[in-house]
Amino acid sequence: MIRKNLIIIIIVSLFSVLLAQNLSEKKKQLEELNQQISKEEKLIQQKEAQKVKKEEVLQTTKYRKRQADKEVKKLQKSEKNAKQNLDTTIFELNETKSYLENLVALCEHESNKLVLAHIRSQMYPNEQLDSRFIASIIRKTGDHIKETEGKKCNLEQDKINKNRQYENLIWTRINTKKKVSQYSSQINNLQTNIAQIEREKAKAQNRKEQLEKEAAQLDELITRLQSDFLTEDYSYKFPTEKLIWPVKGEIIRGYGEQKSDEYKVTIMNNGIDIKVDEGTKVVAVEGGVVAFSEWYNGAGKLVIIDHRNGYYSLYSHNSTLLVSKGDEVEKSQQISLTGKTGSVEIPSLHFELRRRGTPVNPMDYLE
């Protein structure tokens, strides 16, 4: 009988050892999983920040492309007008050149007639010839030739200027169309990148839902802890009118619903988040007993204190835990060091105060 009881005790002891080993292994796996989740969440946040920047660049690029498209149309119209003006000038120049050639031929013809008239007057002195009239025609034709040559020079210079203007418009249009093509390529690349980041945004949304589930699990944990540490004192009063601050720092997120314009999501904050340097001392806001002190999902390294009056205080994202479950703590006693464990990017302390498990605004209680 004694031997049989001894065997039973050995089996029970062995089972307890195996159970403890399995529990320790599961806790280690959970911690590793939480660290992976934290890294993934930080990566998603980085991608989301990239998306915001790329969307800004995309809007700017689209605006520049629209302006370039307008400029191309404007240049095409100016180019058409410049070509018409150039063609008109070339036509006038050709007409002027032809007219000038006719004037020169006429002048030469009249000059020949004047020479013949002079020779004839020498041969026939008594014959009257109208040499003065011919000379008058030659003078007027010469004046007209000078005037036409001046017009021709002006038209040639005008042609050079208009041709240069026309060529400049062509090159400007070509370069502007190149810019349009570059902008189109940039827009396509940006849209592809944004689509990829949008998929990361969906992951971020799933992560938000997961965090909400974890918050529900935390509520369940606190409910269990309440039953473990149930006391008869439910006065819901503290020894002093106001509680001391767990740390001194900048409040970066307040209590209640928090809307993120950057990530386009809304999250309910059950406490306040205080920005501090990593390794800052965290103190108990009031005396009590440590109900929880270990890693817990997105909260990272977490301490929960039961103040034995219906209130619990929570301290999340610590780097080091200085108390253990069941420890008695006094007001202002150091319980941990701040860090960035869990789902945070910068060193900070997430502080909550709960009245029988229900979150309340800590700002109404802190001094």
C-alpha cells in the first residue's frame, strides 16, 4: 500500500514538472511571438508614413503633369501661329524679290533706251527725242528699287527672327513633352508603390483589430485577477485626495478615443501615454499588492497593482520589472524602468487606472 502511494506521488510530481516545463516553454514562445508582432507593427507604421509622403509627391507630380500638358497645347498653338507668320513673311519676301528683279530689268531697259536715244541724237541732230522723259522714268525706277531693297532687307531680317522663334517653340515643345512623359512614368511608379503600401495598410487594420482583441483579453485577465485578490474593502477611495504621478514626462496620447490622421484609424485609449527617456524610474501611484508582473502581448512588460479598494493601476511597455506577483508595494515605491516593449516605437509609459476592471480617466485622479 505504501509502495503504491509512493508511485502515485512520483507520477503526480513528474506530471507537475512536465506541466511547469510546458508552461515555461509556452511563455517563451509567446514572448518571441509578441516580439515578432511588435517588429511587424513598426514596419507597417514605417510603410504607412512612406505612403503619406508618396501621396504628397504623387499629387505634386500630377499637378506638374497637368501644367506641362497645358503648356504643350499652348506651345502647339503658338508654334502653328509662328509657322503661319513665317510662311507669310517668306511669301512676301519672295514677292518682293521678284518685284525687285522686274524693277531692275525695267531700269536696265530704260537705260538702254536712253543710251540709244543719245546715240540717235548724235546721228540725227535735227530729230527731237524725249530723252528727259526716259531719264525721269529711270530716276523714279531707281528710287523705287532702293525702297524695295530696303523692304527686302527688312523682310529677310524678319524671316530670320521668325524662323528662330519657330525653332525655339519646336524645341520647347519637344522638351516639355519629354517632361510629360517623365511625369507619367513617375505617376505610374508612385501609384504602384502606393498600392503596395495600401496592402500594408490592410495589415495595419488587421493589427488594430488584433490589438482590440488583446485589450479584451487584458480585461478578462484583470477580472480573473480581481477574483484572485478579492478583498472586502470596496470603498473605491484612496488615502489621499489625489494620486502621485508614476513618472514625469510629456503626455503624447490622452484618455479616450484617439484618431490618427496619419494612419487613418481610430483607437480607444484606456489610459494615458507619457513620453519619457528609456530607463526612467516608475513608481506606484498608491500602495497595494502586485497582481501581475510579466510580459503581456502588445502591453510588453506589464505591472498591475491591486490597491485593495476596487481600483487597479496598470504600467505598460517597461524595459525592466522590479517587482513580482504577490509583492506588497508602498506609495512612491519603484516598481519598474520605462522602455519600449510591446507595440510602441519610442520609450514611453502607458498608464491606466481601473475601477473594478472598468477604465477611468487617470487625469481625474492624478495630482
